Amino acid sequence: MKHSLDSLPLSNSFARLSEAFYSRVQPTPFRKPAHLIHFNTAAAELLDFDPEIARDSNFANVFTGRQPLPNAEPLAMLYAGHQFGHYVQQLGDGRAIMLGETTNSRNEKWEIQLKGSGQTPYSRDGDGRAVLRSTIREYLCSEAMHGLGIPTTRALCITGSDDEVYREQIETGAMLTRLAPSHVRFGSFELFFYRNQHDELRALADYVIEQHYPELADTADRYAALLQTVTDRTARLMAQWQAAGFAHGVMNTDNMSVLGLTLDYGPFGFMEAYEPGFICNHSDHHGRYAFDQQPKVGLFNLSCFAQTLLPLLDVDAARDALQSFQPKYTDHYNRLMTAKLGLQAGDTAANNLIEALLAQMAASRTDYTNMFRSLSDIKQGYGKPGNGLRDRFVDRDRFDRWLQDYRARLRGSALADEVRQASMKNTNPRYVLRNYMAQIAIEKARDGDYSEIDRQLKLLQTPYDEHPDMAHYAAPPPDWASDIQVSCSS
């Protein structure tokens, strides 16, 4: 059954917890008339919405908070968190309001959240608004990550108005409708741990297990099992980020999902010229969240989460879970990178090939995405590759020697070239969301032209396809892209 705005079955299990966990607050509509900027039909399917729902005259009003959804119970979630390594005792949804949740025909639960929907009790002197620029970036990137197969929040639509929002300059306001099975974060647990509110801590853990990990409910130590499961999911997520060349930019514990989702897109960046110490966040002056630090930060954040559960589990169980992170991360990462080379899992020589290739790419600042995609064209035979691959390296003789070793491994594989090449092209994307792409969409949208959002969304939802009409987006960034800077305000 397809739903309209009026027939969407909405409830709110989080609102059944005590008000120690949230504040009830209504979205603040824009002062000026609202309009729909873009609608994501793929995300609409998650809610079983009729694909024509965006044509409803009330659509923009509903998703800017001017008209409530039936049975909505809007609330802002309360949490704390470690920000850049320092504990902040109270944060919370300062510009996001969760309207409620719905369960679709596939028995999947999705919370519906408006981001940029006005002030809440947790706005910390902020205006509670989001600007068009940052909203477009999150909208495109969350769907790009989904297209890459990386767990993430989803984005239903962008709505906006001519309301002015003050940041470094005056910008146009917008709202993002974000979807996720849950928006509970590591920081949600930290708040109650540091307040010594152990009853609330247990209630939150029980809620997460009941709603999202029901298979753990009857285990001997459900809280230890919860920690282990979150550790496993986070290890996998970190490996997926690293293999895709994705840098989050602000890995604070309040931006870490207990479901292992990529959460809160701000100053993110996909690797272009390969640089292990790549810092995508202009505000990260010390490189705490540099690309090559992400797995370590993931473990640090897990240790913060594990600490919050100590009133509920044995310290040895917490230690065991944390000690499992590195081997699990390494195993996931090696499997992903081995697949990127078209080699079979368990090929012991693959790790050496990967390390040697990445070292050469770092020395030559080779484009990360394009390099691995180009390897899909390599055949087992001899001779120089015909796609200009070696010209991407400063030391071409060194690359030739690497290529000779790589081809030797390919010849030792049971896969024919055609089969392996097809597999590699389904593993190595042709397209990622480069910052300059988002900037083009932003600049056009500021002039009222939303067509580039549509073009890029369709491209990023199928990033492994060739898309010959948009092949220019597979090229390295133009010179002007070096001037783009993104920070925590982005």
C-alpha cells in the first residue's frame, strides 16, 4: 500500500521513554513561503510513499513544519559527547527535530527528522537553522554513500524559502528531511553515564536492544552483546570509509551512530590526490580527524561508549569487545582492498601489493578513485597498459615493477580477465561526490536552478555505472576547486 501525507502511519517509540531523554518541541516554520527544492524518490520508497506525493500542495509545508503530520510527536533528542577529544556535558539536537517513526511494508523502521527546523532547548545560542549550502552537501553525500553500499542516514527531500540565515555571510535557509532507523548516538549514553543516572542508562540500552537488536534480548549478557555488536559494526564502517577514500571530518562521539551508520555530514571529503594525512575539515587545525586517523578515532569513540556501559556489564567484557576492534577492522579493510584489486579473499600477497601501491600513490599524489577504477582495465598479459596508467606516477619504472607483480597475481587467480574486470567495476566506483561537484550544485541552486542537484543525485545513486554523458565528473578536480574550504559550519 502506498501512503499519502495523511495516511502515513506515524508513531514514536522514543517518546515512550521518559522526558529525561528529550524535549518536546515543535518545528519553527520559515517566515516566508516554503518551496520544494528536491525530492528523492528512492528515499520515498523507504516510507512507502506514493511517488507522486511531492506534487501534493501541502508537501513543502509538512516538511518545513508549517503543517503537522497526523500523529506526529515532535521532539529534540538530548545527548552529550566528546568533541575534538574533550567531553561536553550537554549537546542535543540543536537544529533537528524528530517528527516520529514509521514502519514500512518490509518491516523496516524509519525515523523522520527535520534538520534546520528552528531552535530547541539544546540550540546553545544558535538559531537552529541550516543553510542551503550545507543542506545540499548532506543531501547529496548521504545518497552517494548509500550508492557506494556504505551504511548511512538517508535524505528524503530539501525544502527551503527566501528566509535569510546569518553565517559567515547572509545565506538562504533550507531544511533537510533525514531518515534513519535511529538517531541514537554514543553521546546519548555518555550523558547519563556522566550524570550517574544509571536507571536512564539501562533504559536507553534496553530501548536500543528492543528496537534495533532484538536478537540480543535473550543473550546471557545483553549489554556486553550490545557493545560487541556496536564494535563490530563500527569496525566495518571504518573499513568501508577507508576503502572508499572517505573522510568524515568531525568524528565526535555525538556524531557516532549506535547502529554503525554514517551520521551528520559536515566538512566531509572524498580523497582526490591520495594523501594519507588528508584533512578535510578546515577547522581541524591539529589533524585529529585526518583520513588516516579515522580507525584510531573510531576505537577511541568506542572506548567512550564502552565506558558508559560499565555500570551494566563486567569490565572484562568491555575490554574483550574493544580488543576485538583492531583485528576486525583489519580483516574488513583487507578484504575490501583485496576486492578493489580484483584478487580473491585470502590472497596473502594482496596486502603487500596494496601497501606498495598506496605508497606510490602517496608519493605521486595519484587520484584515489580514478586509480582503482583504471586498474579494472588491466589484463593478465604483458606489456604497458594502454590507458596512461603509468603516467600517473612520478617513478614510472617503480610502477612498472609493481604492475609486473600484480599481473603475476592475476595470472595465479582462477578468474578470467572478463569476469574479474566486471567484478572490479562493481567494486571500484567511477564517481564519488567531489567537493567541487557539490559546489557547482550549490552555486546553481543559489540562482534558483536545481537541475544540477537532480543530475548529480542520479549519478551518485549508481556510481559504478559509466554515465558517458557525465564523464567529466570522473576527471580530477579543476584548478579552482583548490580554493574550496569546508569547516564545521559547512
